[in-house]
Amino acid sequence: MSKKNILLIYPKSGKYDAFIKDLPLSVLYAARVCLKEGYEVKIIDQRLEPDWKKTVSEELKKRPLLVGVSVMTGKPIHYAFEVSKYVRENSRSPIVWGGIHPTILPDSTIKSADIDFVVRGYGEIPLFELARALERGEKDFSAIKSISYRRDGRIINNERKYDLDMHNLPEVPYNLVDVDKYMRFDGEDRVFSVITSFGCPHKCRFCYYPSYNKRVWWPQTAEQAIGQLSKIIDAYNPTYFSVIDNDFFVDLERARKIFEAIKEKNWKVKFGFRGVRIDELDRMPEDLLALMERINVKHLHIGAESGSQKILNLMDKKITVDQIIRVNNKLKKFPGLLPTYNFFSGLPTEDENDIHETTALILKLLKDNPHCQITAFNQFTPYPGTELYDMAVKHGFKPPESLEGWIDFDEEDCAKNNPWIDPKRQLLLDTLYLTGLFIDSKLNKHFTSNRLKFRALRTAADLYRPLARFRFKRHFTAFPVECYFKKAINAAFN
């Protein structure tokens, strides 16, 4: 084995890779301490490599110290296995899995013969310490925190630590990938994904983060955040920053300082924020929203989740339906901001009335604010490590016994995995998911290119929208030809 080579692989995730290819931040972050300590790191992104086996083969000839794979629940597990099996067949390098799914379910992950180690949680330091141990030929890994492995037929889960200062680690080595190959939708923006804070202080019962990081929130200072953005602008000249913090707006004064600094620098770049909460927007002063509009903030991805107060309480969202409506009307005053609300359905104890309340709220939001849209009407997925996962088990959900069993878990059609949802309800949720993609103008706003395929997509969306709205409003599921069409598309892409 090479004393200093490390190979990190980012697997495909499914059909959405055709529309969204964000920077593989998980492996870029994981690489940074190893790089600082003198290791050579090669990153292969399976999404960008049609002949990925050839590329991996060339790297395996260098006999890397380890091969790391970043893995999320669902379809990425399939592709991660594809990579791992190929590495196992063609190399003796240890295979290391990291990411959300292995962190939450390390035992079922490490049982696989194609996986030698699991790095749990934030992996920068554990990956380096593991690489150093392998380089030295050590056989005892008990001192390396946050890893899992097999020893004498037993699964060993070393203690995790939460005292990591995420913002005093080396800079993210974006130069390890070709940033020009990453895009969203029609690719007209140079999109650069960034993180200015880690973790989340809230405890939504459908989210894995409360167990993933114990509700710790690690923000960069405003100065650190601006420094990071400045370096990226100087080096890569992006036209769009996608800020993918789990919750950017915990500290509104920090947010204001960042936005004021951006205004002073007069950058010609757009911004989108993934982690935005209704209660944060509700307490946000309007002059801060005006500042955001002025510096070219375009997209706010907001967790509204449900139109039923009963279900919001079940989720422990700490928001109300009235708040959602109030925030939407507040944002209406700022047409430069495009609120995008997330909703999902299919939870245990949810009934037909709860679903009607949610679809009614969605249609009201779209009517009240012509600038808003919804991401989709997703289906509840009982992710391990969440409180609602435990509730799902009590309502008959049987967790997969193997790692491979988690492959078929997707937010767009997970109702089939939940025993409290009968076929009639599943058809309704499938219909609401599909029509939810077309009831607003999101496709027109995201796919703006004049290329023929995008013009055709916009035309098809415009033609289907009246029927989509009728089905969505009335919960009309008769003659669901669209659902069969969607299944054919899914099969083609997957």
C-alpha cells in the first residue's frame, strides 16, 4: 500500500443527478486534515464519471492507504455498494464508509463484508487518525474516536466526541475537484455550495440531526464567513452561492453582519439559503429582509412541513399554521425573495382531514404570494435516528434487517414502506407528490435556458398545470396515468 495516497469517492444518488450536481462537500471536508498532514488525496465523483470503473482502476494501481465512500440513506447506498464491491474485487485497500447513514446505523453498515471501517459524524480528524494508524501498520484502533470496525467477530463502536471546533480546521480543498463541472438545473449559474455553520439547535422529530450532533450549533463568525466567501469569489468567480447550513438564521445579528459586509463589497452574485425556519422569519425585522433583497438573495428554502396543526405538533416543529400564513404574507412585500416551502405527508396518525388541511394551505400560500413555490409534496420517510422513526416502528414499520434494505427509501414514494398507509392512501400521496411538482411555476423559474429541451419542458409544465391543480385541490386520483408515467421515468433514470 502507498504510505500517503488516499482515495475518496462520492457515489451517485439517483435520477436527480441529471438536474442537480452540487459540489461533493462531504468528501472535500473529510479530506482537509489529511491533506494538511501530508497525505495525497484523490477525489472521484461517480456522478461525473461515465466510465468510473476505469478511473477507479487507475487510482487503485497506486495502492491507496484507504478508499473512503460518503453515503446517505436511500439510493446512494446502492451506488456506494457498487463502488465498494468493485474496489474489493480489485484491491486490498481498506474500505471506509462515512456520512449520515453509516453514522446513524453503524452496526448494520459494518456487518457488510465490503466495508472495513465506518467513520461516524464529522470525519476530518477520525479519517486522518485512521489513515495514520494504517500507514504505521497498527492493528489496534481503540484509541481512534468516532470509528466502527470488526474485531474477532465483534462490532466495535468507539466513543464519539462532540468537542470538535469545526471552524479551526484547514480550509476546504475545492481544488481537488473541477468546480466547473458542477451545476443545477439548466446550468446557467456557476453554483458554489458553502457551509457557514454546522449542526442545528432544534429538535424536529423527523430529523436525524438531534441524534447526529446533539443539537449543537457551530457557527462561523461573520468575519470567518465573509473570509470564506471572499476567497471563493477570488478563486472561482461563482455567480450563485448555495448556503446549505442546516439553520443559517439562528443568530439574526450574525446574519445581519454577514449581509452588511456583502453589501459593502458589492458582489455581483446571487444567494440561496437551504436552512430557513418559519419562526426565524416571523421574528425577522423587515429591514433585514430588505437588506437580503438588496444583496441579491433569491431563494429561501423553508420548512413549513404541514398545514395541520396536529401534525406540526407531532413533528415538534414549534410553529403554527397561522405563522406560516403570516410569514408568507410578510415575504410577499419583498418580490426579489423567492420562498420555497417544503411539505410532506404520510406520518402515523395522520388522517384525510390533515392532508386536506395541508393541500389547502399550499394552495393558499401560492394564491397569497405569487412569488412563492413549494419544493414538492414529499412522503414521510422513517429515517433511523429520529424520534418519528421510533413512532413508526410502534405503528408497524419493520426496519430493514440489512444495509441493502435501506436502498429503497425515497421521499417521493416511501409510502409503500409504511404499513399504516393503505393502497388508496398511497395512490393519493403519489398523486399529490406528482401534481405538486406542477402546481406552481418552479419549473419555469429554474429551467430558464432557451435550449430546445428546456423550452419543451416549460411548455409541457404549462399545459399540465390546470389538471395538476385540479387533482391536487380535489384529491382526485381517478385515471392516474401520470403516476405510471412517473414510474417509467424513475426506472429509466435509476
